[in-house]
Amino acid sequence: MDYLNESITKVIAETNVFKIEKIESIGKNDFPKLIEISLHLAKEFGKDAILTKDTIRKYFNTEKSLPFVARYQGEIIGFIIGIPLESLENQQWVFRDEFYGKGTTLYTYAFVIMEKYKSNGYAKMLKRVYLSWAKNRRNFQFISGHIKSGVVNNKDSSIKIIYQEENWKGTGKKFDYYRRSLETNPELYLVNNPPIETTF
């Protein structure tokens, strides 16, 4: 498949300098910046988190995925990608989730934003758009993902730890696989609830 140079996007939210765009079709011109940003995921999530041209095509250009980019003055400063749990059938851990195969869960594949923009509220805005689309436009009932153990708010009844991975992707770090209901939590957009962004 031949890709356009420029991405085809839909602007979901914007200010005079900041935009959140839903990717309809990723363009080749955005590949280098997405790959560069994803390099910062490797330290925490392992080398498999680094995007390649193939994974960009897979996760940004499929009808089932839910990818958003954040741009500051036209430059990509972060992204979040959600994919249906069923799209991960090649991962052994996915079968531990009792909702696998039901089409109700969106897995947060990556959520990353540049550190210098985090205090501006851009990460929170990106997360809000993602969760809102997952619930209201795609009718998902849950989001899930992997997060460092001990980070999830244990007092939030909408979040359930499904299992712990002792050595996630060879990083030597313990990770929790969580599932979060999009139906019951009125505090959907709290910063300390997953998905939690990685910053660099």
C-alpha cells in the first residue's frame, strides 16, 4: 500500500497553538516524529513499545484502532493509541482478560507526551478526548492497559487489576494489567487514573 505524504486527520479540539487530531490515515511525513517520540517508551515499557513503520501502519491506519495525536504549533508532541483487545490475539496475556472476544474493551497501546507540555494540561485534554471517543463514539464499556505496579488508584471501584506481570517485556519491572469501566466512574478524567501518560 502506498501512503500519502500528509496525514488525513479530523481536528477534535484546538486552541490557537494546540490541536488534538484523530488520525484517519497516517502520512509518511509524520512517521519520523512518531518513531522519535516512541523511543522514550522503551525505558519503561521495553523495546517492543518503539514504533516502526510497520506498527505505525498497523495501529494508526486501521479502522478498528483509535489513534489521536497532539500537535503544538503544528509539531506532534504526543499521541495515544487504543486498539480493540481482539486485535491482540497474538499476545498470550490477552487471554487472561475474561472480556476478550466480547468486543467491549479498548486496550491502550501507548500514551506519551513531551514533559514540557504536560503542565499545560495537554495530556489531560488528550486523555479526555480518547476516553470520550472510546465510550461515546465507539461504544466501548472498558479500557485496559499495562501500567507499573502500584500506580493504579486502589480506591477507585471502576478499576480492576486483572493480573501482574513480574518482568514485563524483559524490562525487569512489575506491571499490572488493569481494566477500567467507562460506565460507572463519574471521575472519568482524573489525572491519577489510567491511562497514565509517559512523559519525556
